[in-house]
Amino acid sequence: MADTVLYEVTDGLATITINRAEAMNAMNVEAKVALRDAAEAAAADPAVRAVLLTAAGDRAFCVGQDLKEHVGLLTADKETGSRATMNTVRDHYNPIVRALTGMKKPVVAGVNGVAAGAGFGFALAADYRVVAETAAFNTSFAGVALTADSGMSWTLPRLIGPSRASDLLLFPRSISAQEAYELGIVNKLVPAAELAAEARKIARTLAEGPTVAYAALKESLAYGADHSLSEALEKEDELQTAAGASEDHTIAVQAFLAKEKPKYVGR
């Protein structure tokens, strides 16, 4: 992986770190490719049981597109009559979000600072968001005459409702971590000094948990978002049958009866 994004796997936990602190972790082409590759690698690796997505520094989680690079690429497109620059949504952002939301393992976002534009979208693509009290969020897109990408047209209204999502998208503004918590965007709010340790602790707990069940929960929540109750009940039956046949379920029941802590194997 390129050093614009760091990737490591330790004891079943994959940590993906956006590593452009000097640019507020803005996404240039190199970083987008590296983040896409890291997310897809974590999704495909059977040794990975959970993922922690975070960023370097304390100012920003990710402020989205690197506009300095973006302007240069747009200028080059105009000179050649190309529209290649905007292919970044298809080539980079969409695969990143699909990997984060679609992987059969939980993803924790440790949001250390400003999350704007695509950076906000990446945080929303996680299953659980641990956020520093000093962080902030901004949709940003309309502010630079663009529409939503990085999945935000799907994730944001499902978290806070269509009306509030429309407000934040049509009238971009910085919302504090506290307001984001009150809106339902943030799962856990912590002091900035505790963010790294707390996010890792939560991700580690998930990595050591019943990951077969977590994958099923993640799938059922996504399925239930756009299917009828009857269809959701059928999906629950399907997934519960599979979870009940897993080694993890047997381990959990035996540990419960023995009054011991279960040691899950992820199968």
C-alpha cells in the first residue's frame, strides 16, 4: 500500500489509517487508490475479523477531495476535452464505500477531526462511529457546486431522516461532534485525547466477538433498509438458520452454560 494510507493487520484487526495529516487527510488520486485497495484487501482477507478506519493527526479525519490536485486535473480535462477527472466517483469512491459497507465484518470509524465531503461519507459507511469531542462534520458538496457522492445520499437520510439530510446537503455547514451525536450520526463521543485508545478498544472487542453473527446483523440491517417487513422476516430466518449452525453459536451456548467467557473462532 502507498504511504498515503497505512494498512496493518494484528490479531484479526485491520487498521486502515489515512495518512496525509499535512493536507488534512484530503484525498488525492494516490490516497484514493490506496484507500480503495486497503478496504478491498480487508474485505477479502479471512484473517481479518474487524476493521478500524482512522486518520493521522488531530485536525482532520478526512476533508474529502484534494481540491488543489482536483483543479489541476479539471484544467487538464478542459484542454483535452476529457471528463476523466470525475470518473473518480466510479473508480475510487464507489469501490471504497462498497467495500466498507459490504464486507462481512464490522467496521469502526475513529473520527479524530473534521470529516467533510467524501470523508464524511467514509465515516457514514462504517458500522460504528467513535468521534472526538473536537471533531466536526460538513457535507461540503453543494459548497463547491457538486452533488453527493461516497454513498451519502443513501447513508445520511437513513441515519437522520430525509428532511435533516436535505438541510445538511442543501445548506452545507460545519456541525459539531455534539450536534452530530444528537442527530444520531455519532455512536460514541469521547474526549480527543481518548479517541485513539477508545476506537481501538471497540474495534478489538468486535474482532474478538462472534463475527459470523456480526456479518449477519450487518447484512440484515442493509437488507431491511429497502425491503418490506415480510421480506425482512424471511431474510432473518435465512440468516438466523446459518448463524445457529455456526461454531460460534455452539461456543457461545456452551460458555453461557459453563458461566465462562466465550472464545469465538469466526466460523
